[in-house]
Amino acid sequence: MGRSVILLSILALVFFSNIVFAYDPSPLQDFCVADLTNTVRLNGLPCKDPAKVEAEDFFFSGLHVGGNTSNPMGSAFSAVTVNQMPGLNTLGVVIARLDFEPNGFLPPHFHARATEILTVLEGSMEVGFVTSSPSFRHYKKVLEKGDVFVVPVGLIHYQRNVGAGSIVAIAALNSQNPGITALPNAVFGANPDIDSGYLARAFDLDKKTVEELQQKF
Ligand SMILES: *[C@@H]1O[C@H](CO)[C@@H](O)[C@H](O)[C@H]1NC(C)=O
């Protein structure tokens, strides 16, 4: 009796921890360098023949160069993913460089599959995230050179330049495919449109404003 209760608890723990901690699956080999030409569809990318793997597969050069910030947000996100570095396949990590002009920003967004750890190399960045319902706590900091901040997986967050100069920052995320869902685009730029009357009620806006937002996004 006691033993079966313990067994059931262990089974329940294993079952729920798989669901709750749904990070990238662990690799089953030293590496699985992506074969970017293979058209097989799987959860990740198929592995290249290990005999053909080279040091280049684990290498990328270019994050010393700033991204193009000539856009309405005045920001750029230059990611090194499996497409730039095939050796990242199945390792559950990516890295990116962020550039913000003065007044530059990223809109509120979330990464469905990754925690983000941010390091500011230059400039002053306000970063904040909001917890889930029901508390909606807002945690924010202004990061200066050398400061590090972590945004927990799945939470809505934002970054904006609050200094006089530009920002250079590095972000690392613990998924090879973190996903990025920008809220303005997901809500007002859905394809096809989400019903504007419904959005007007959900956001307590008039329908005309919603339609204008839908035009923009
Ligand atoms: C930066 O992006 C803008 C807008 O897309 C484009 O017009 C411009 O040529 C780009 N600059 C560089 C250096 O790529």
C-alpha cells in the first residue's frame, strides 16, 4: 500500500515534470550538426554524416557588426541560429546581438520556448517582464554596461533604449528555436484578421481605432 503510493507519486512527478519543464529535448549524441539541405520534417533538423562535420559547423563570425536599425522601431535583432551555425542543432541554445538607436525599442513580445538572458555591452536599456494572471506583476530594471538580466520562459517582456547613445547587447536563449511572438503583430496583424468588433470589445477601444491598428500591422 505505502509502496504503491510512493510509486504513483514518482510516476506523477515524472509525468508532470515532463510537461511543466518542456525545454528542448536532450541530445542523444555528442552533436547532430544540421543537414540544412535535408527535407525530412522532424522536431529539429536531421543530422549530417558525422564524418563530414567540420570545425566551421560550430563557428560563426559576424556579431561584431551592428544590425540595421533603419526601421520604425530603431532596433535590430541579429540571431545566430541553426541556420547560421548548423552545429547548434539539438543543443537547445541560440545567441543574438541587439542594437538600439537612441529611442529604439522592441515591442512587447514573448518567446514560447525559451528563457532569455541579456547582457548589455553599451548603452542604457530598460527591460521589463510581466507575470501571468492573476497578479500581472511588472519587474523592470535599467541595465548599464556589464549588467545582466533574465526573462523567464514564456513571459511577455520588452526592451527600450532610455539612454542618450545607442545600445549593444547580447541575448542568449535556451532553445534552438525560441520563437518570437510580438504582441502588436499577433493581435492586430493576424492573418486573416481577428474580428475587429471582438478586438474593440476585448481592448475597450472603438472599432475604428482597431481597424486603424489592423491596417498598420
Ligand atoms: C537598412 O534597412 C533599410 C530599410 O529596410 C534599407 O533601406 C537600407 O538599405 C539598409 N541599410 C543597409 C546598410 O543594409
